[in-house]
Amino acid sequence: MEKIYKRINWNTAACNGSADTDRYLHTQLARAVCKAAYETPLTVEEIGVRTGIPVLYIEDEIPRLEYGEAVCKIGNKYAANFIVFRLEDRKTVEKASEQMIKGLADRFERMFSSAAGDVDRLNFYGHGFGMERLGHFVVPYVLRKKIGTLKTDRLQMKNGPFPPRRDGGYGWFIVEETVDSGEKPSEYTTGCNAAGGGGGNIYYYWTAKYFDNDIYHNGGTRWLCEKNIFPEKPDGIVKPALLSDEEAAGLIQKGLLVKDGPEYRLNFACFTEKQFAEFVSLFAIEDEELENALSEWILSVRNSFSSFVPKRLEPQINQWVSQYLFQAVGHVTDELMNRGVLKKTSPDRPLTDGVFYVSGKYINP
């Protein structure tokens, strides 16, 4: 058997519920054991032969991996209990996605152009920012909703169970191979950080390629909610008395605040519930032809995963498919930035145009 001897570069920072993937898969020893027993269950001795690791060390590591459910026992053999999205697997899936990404970018470009006048006539704070800024959160909001609905309702591809784990967590590990030892997630991995306070919630849609940790943490959006600076009518105005000079300077540096004469203004859109519903309704995808194309794409991605995921891990595929499908948001956003439809990043300021506030109930982004 071929021995594993090179460093194993995996991003193990994520999960799809509440499970500490990195706690069990941070070390090279743990990764080597799981990689060896990924395709086929192996005995401890076979893992030793495959990896070159002394059996004594493997026997020491197995109980910890079993407790974390990183491996499971099948007869007298052990098998990795999670999907590894390898670089070669990503290439397989991306081939099925290229045309869909371009088609979606075309669609959003047309929608943004036709809706620009209607948006400018709405009365939410930030309506004059233009779609080159507002589009940064329209794309993920609309695509995530549409993809999720088609996958679950039309295609009946519900996520597998999010089982309670022996260590008290729940859900499954998310593990992807990375190009180097930096072990950063794929540049098109997307997500949404939300924080609540002051009668509403502030959202930060991000793509890993442009993610800035300080926008959410370290005096960012979470801190804004803790300070409860949002008035009942979200008008974007922040009275200077609510912020120290140092706090204001930090928010300006992060791109979340701008100075406007004697006052400060939030540098992101703010909505009431009614305003937000009216705004996003301008971008609803209710096109049978496009929905059919999206559905075919979702199925092609699902089939691609089935071609490389070990059969015993089949119940976890739909969850990983969701994880991958949402990366389309990052691809479409980048394509629109390259076309000049969406605002590009600035070398001296983080990209904050994925941030927005909605008063009232949580919108489940």
C-alpha cells in the first residue's frame, strides 16, 4: 500500500451544526489515521501499514477519535466518519457549475439595472447607495433562499439528520482539503454572521476571499448591537454622544461608519421589516426556465458528490451539497465585481457592503 507521508492540509474549522471539528482533527496523527481509513475501513494494523505510524500510537489515538465520532467501528475495522471534500473533488463539481454561474450573473445584472430606479424611490436608509453596493447582500439573500427552497421542496433533497454527538455537540464535520498549509477555506466559501440587539438584527454576508474578522468581532457589528445604537426608526444617524472618539475612529476604519458634519452616519443600509420586504421583493426569482436550470444544476452537483463520496457516508451528502451550492454566491458576486456591476474592494478599507440592519424579527438569512 502507498504510505501517507506528506503533510495533510485540511480546513477543519467548520461544521453544519454545533460540533468542534478541529478539536478532533487538528493533529497530523488524527488526519493520517482518518485519511488512511477514508475510502475503505481498515484494521489498526492496516492503518499502520498504510501510514507508517507505529500501531501503538494509532491505538492511543483511536479512542479519542471514536469519542469525537471522527471514526466509527465497522466489525473489527475503523472508518472515517465524515466527508473530505478533496481538491480533485472540487474540480469535478466545478465543471458542473461554470455555465450556471455565468447565467446567474447575467440575470442579476439585468435585475439590478431594471430595479435601480425603483430602489432609489424607496425610503429606507441607504436607498441612494446604488445597486453596486446594495447588490452585495441582495445576491446572497436571494440565491440562498431560492437554492434552499428548490433543493428542499421541489427536489426533496432534505439534509440528513443532525445527530446529537457523544461529546454533547450535534451535526456533522465539514472538512475540505486546502492548497497549502495555511489551511484557509475555499475563497468562495460564503456565510452570514448575525447579531441581535435594540429591537432588530444586523447581518454580515461574506465571502471568504474578502472576509474581515473585525467587521463582526473586535468592535464591529456585534459591538454595535451591544451598544444598542439603533433607534426605533432606523435612519442611520448615530449621535456623537453615543460614541467615544476612539470608538468612532475604529468604526470608520472598519468601513461601518462615516463622519457627516457634527454627526455620524452608519455606512450600511438599515430597514424596517416592511421596508426590507418591499426591497427584496424587487429581486424575486420567479422564472420557471431559470428554476428548471437551477434544479438541474443542483442535481448535477448531487450526482458529482455521489461519484466520489464513499457509500457509507451517503447520508451526509445532501448537507455538503448545501455547503457547496451556497458557494455559488461567492462565484456570482466575484463575476459581477469583475464586470463592474458590483463595487470592488478597496486596498485601504474592508468590504462592508454585505452588512445591513433590519429592525424587528430575525430574517433567517
